[in-house]
Amino acid sequence: MREGFRTVVTGVRPVDWVLAGTLTALGLWLMVENVTVSDEQVAAAIREGSMAHPMTSHSWAMVPVFLLASAGVLWWRRDPVVVAVVALAVMGLHDILFGWVTRCGAGLPLAFVITYLGAVALDRSRAYAVLALTSLLTVVVLVEDATTALGAIVLALPIVAIVFGIGRAVRHRTTMLTELEARTQELQRLRDDRVTLEIAGDRVQLSHRLDGLLKERLEQLATVAESGRDLAAEDARDLFASIETDSRATLDDMREIVGLLRGGDVALAPAPTVAHLDALLARHTGADARLTVTGDPRALPATVELSAYRIVEHLVNVLADRPHARVDVAVRFEGDVLEIRVSGPAVRSADLKAAVRLARERAALLDGSVHVRVSRGRASAVAQLPVVG
């Protein structure tokens, strides 16, 4: 029995229970009034003009018959046309069985509700079918109504048409909103796909550049190693220590950038960015290091942020490696270029050359450049990194 009840109420929402219950309660109250009102009260109402015709029935049977018409609204989501047909048939039967009684107080709201629901839920042709059925239902409700005269039909039918128009306008607006939402989701998907393709393209391009840079670095290391064949043992030891340092630096750089290329598949610490330059300079407590940021600061592509940080790191580690050294770092955000200026005392030229070489290799990954000028014991480096994306 429970399964049968569940089948009957499948698809019925709480609001449907409220709507059908309200119409049913209204019909119940009106039919009970028809049954309990006396002929003397009806005659007095006719004399006062509040009723148009004597009542021809006080049967209790009119209550369940009328309720059959309003109860069908509970299943309007399945087919409003069927609901309208049932309501029309039951109301016609009510007219035949009970004649002149008051129906307008509950019958007209029923017709208006079915009209609106059909206009909102159905396509054009079926919605107009519901309009035709509810127009007939309105006529059937009023044709033998004891309270209203036949002239009420002329007033009620335009109201049915207005309710229908409101329902169609609501349906049109809902359809437009649904289409707009679908298009927005499609545009979002296309944008995400485009971003994914752009990222994939950037990774492929960067991979090719990394491959070329790695080959170049290995060739440089091989050349340096070859030059150490005829060196004395102590000089050869220093040379190979330098090779080891450069090799480790290369591996560290490659590990960071490969982590970016893999899209975070590896467990790496967050890559440093331009925003971390303050912390980088603060580590050089013995130097007077200052940072200036101009332009329009904003988040840049991860590869640009990392390269900018590394370039400053390579240069500052050398220029600030002296007590009370004055080191100035200026970062300028422009439309399509990030400009970095680093200046400080140039004490050890060999260390400075190595730092500049590493900075230039880092800038070359992004087709950027690093220019250095040494004058009166101070080195000034200008790096420009294209901002892509």
C-alpha cells in the first residue's frame, strides 16, 4: 500500500500540496455553505441583491464532487492539460447534478490557477489548449452560479486571458535565464579550455628553452673540465670545486622549473616570487639593502615571478657580501615588461661575472636580457623580463 501511495505522489512537491490544499479547502468551505444555507436566507439575499438565483440543491454530495476538481491540481506537473480536462468534466457534472449553487468563490480561483500553471509549464500549442479548456471551465462555473449573473462571464474571461499572458511572460523570462546560464557555463568551459591550451603551449616552449640551456651549460662545464687537464693539483681542485658549485646551482634551477612545468604534481615548497624580495634582502643583515617598487604591482605568470626573484638573488648575494654595503633594488611593473635594477659595490669581479652569467641564463628562459655596467667600484645591472599572459 505504501508503494502505491509513493507511486501516486511521485514528482509532487511541497508547494503543490499547499496549492492543491488551499483550493480544496476553499471549495470545501464554499460547498458546506451551499449545503447549510437555508432557503429563507437565500430568499433574503436575493431581495438584497447579493444573490442572483434561488439555489436548487442542498445535497452533501456536492462536496466530494467539487473536491475532485480541485484535487487534480496536485499532479499538474505531470500534465496540466489533463488537469484542465478533469476539472472541466467534474465541474460540468457538478452543474448537471446540483444545478444552481454558488461555485464562483472556489471555481474561478481554480480556473485561474490552472491557466497560469499551463501557461508556465507548456509549449505554445499545448498552453493555448489549456487556455481554451480553462475558458470553458470559467463558463461552466458561472453558467449556473446562484450568486452571480451571466454577465459575470464577460468579466471573468478577460481575467483568464490576463493570467495566461502573465504565465507566458514568466515562462519566456525563465527560458531566457536558463539559456543565458547555459551559455555562461559554455563560455566558462571554453575559457578554461583556452587557458589550459595556453598553459600547455607555454610549458612546451619553456621545455624547449630549458633543453637548449641545459645543453649549453653542460658544454660549458665540459669545456672548463677539459681546460683543467694541465693545471696543478691545487688549481685543479679549485676548478672542480667551481664546477661542482655551478652544477648544483644548475640542478636547483632545473628542479624548480621542472616542478612548475609539471603543474604541481611534485611536492615542492611554494616558488618564491617578487613579493618575497623583502625577505631576501632582509637576510643580508650586514648590508644596507633597499627595495623600491613602482608601476602597477600585480601577480605575474609563475615563471616570470620565479625568474625575477632568482635574478635579484644571484646579484644581491654578490653585491651585498660586504659589511655596510649599500645595495639598491628597484622593480618596475610596466605593461608588457618587468624591469629590475640592482646596484651595489663590485668587490670580487670573478664572483660578479658568475652571478651575471647565472642571471642572464635565467632571463634567457623568458627571452629577457640582463645588462651590467661597472663604474667606480659599483656595479649596476638592468634586467628586463617580458610579461607573457
